[in-house]
Amino acid sequence: MTMRVLAHLPLGLIRAIGSLTGLAFYTVSARRRGVVMANVSACFPQLGNAAHRRLAKAHFVLLGQSLWDRAWLWHAPDHVVKQRMTFRGQFEVFDDPSPLIVLAPHVIGLDAGGLAMTLVKRIPMAFVFVPLRNRFVEDWVMRGRNRSGLVRSVPRNDGAQPLLQLLKQGMRLHYSPDMDFGMQGAEWVDFFGVSAATTHSLPRLAKLSKARVCTLVTRLTPSGYEVDIGPVWPSYPSGNLAADTLTMNQAIEAQVMMSIEQYYWVHKRFKTRPAGEPPFYPP
């Protein structure tokens, strides 16, 4: 009910509430603050401690704003959502009917981008999701993400077969594999110079489905969100899983560098460690 009420407030007021929420979370959540600080310190050692703290605080502010933005993303009238979305990049990749996987890194605008593509651009898309423990929250999230009626949500544990079938049927796959799921089906690949357990599912899916791959990155802006579509990757996959997985991480790095504070640094991206290495995050 709170989200439905907030959906009708001016965007500036919603963002102000989000900023306060993010700052409060930064202040009281020592554990998550420690995760963000560990991530940015390892990935950007050249910045120094003061810059790491500023980056962490900015990230929490944006995280809070993206949380309350779901009020209007999922509950405001369609025309409000459309007014707050802008688009750039190579949307002609969608004109080709052949299979297409859009790599959508875990940035804070991830949900907004998926909604923009399905509700505003009316492009049917499939998503992979990790089921939540709270079924009430999961139902709310799923209803919000699929307000367009053009979304197919596939549980991660269902494996590759449903995704291959959906790609064959002409749906585009909105894919976010940049999380630490352990070493099963993964490679040790650097991410910003840090060895990371990285799933090689993207090149495997691209090979099996003969799909093209491009990036889709959604950034929070003062007026809403901007969706940026990159070009199709040439000669991908190459057939070398390690090299193709590294190419994926490097593509994500390039996008992160355009707005570092908007990457999802609260995720324990380096939770799995090579044998003999100490835990990456504080207890």
C-alpha cells in the first residue's frame, strides 16, 4: 500500500526519501557497508580510503533511491513511466529476429531497464531469477516486473533448457550472470583485477542457441532512467570458455567505469575464494 501511495508523488520527493533511506542504511548497516568497502577497495585500490568512503556513501544513496523508485516503476500509470525513461544506443539490434541475449549487469537500475524494454518498447523478454525466501515479497516483485505482460521469468535452478526454448521462440533474454554462485559451472576470471568465480553460462547459452550478444545498461538519472544498448559483440563466443568469460567480465567493467557508484557493490561478488585464500569479507 505504501508503494502505491508513493507512486503518485513527484519524482524529486521520492528521490529525497530514497536518499535519506540510503544514508540511514549506510550509517546503521555496518555489515553491508563493510561489503561495499571491501569491494571498492579491492577493485579500485588507486583511489584511497577517503574516496572509497565517498563512493560507498554515494552508492547507498542511489541504492535507496532505486528502492523507492519501484513505487512509480511498478504502480504509477504507464504514461508516467514512459515520461521518465530515455533511450540511447543501438536499438537496431532488435530488428534482427535471430536469437539475442542482452547482458544486463547488476546495476541499481536493473529492474527499471527490464521494465523499460517490456512496457515502453514492448519487446518480449525472458529473465532468470533466484527465488526469494519471502513469498509475499517475491509475488510483489514478480507482479511489478511483469506489469507489461511481456515477461517470462525462469527460476535459475531450471537450467538452460527453458532459456534455449524461449530464445528459439523469439523472446530476447535479459541476462544478468555477474553474481557469485560458487565454482560449479564457473571459471576463475579476473574482475577489476580480483580473481572471481564467474559463471560461463553466457558463452554456453550463446553457442547452443546461436544467439548474438550485446549489453543493456540502465543508469539512474535526475529525471528517471536511461537505457543504453551496446553493439553486438563480434565473433562471440570464440569457443574458448575461459577467454569468452573474461570478455564478458571486461565488457561489464567497461560499463561500470561509466558510473562506478551505480554498480551493485552490496553483492558479495568475491565470496568464493581460491583454495588457501582467506575470506574476502569481514564476518
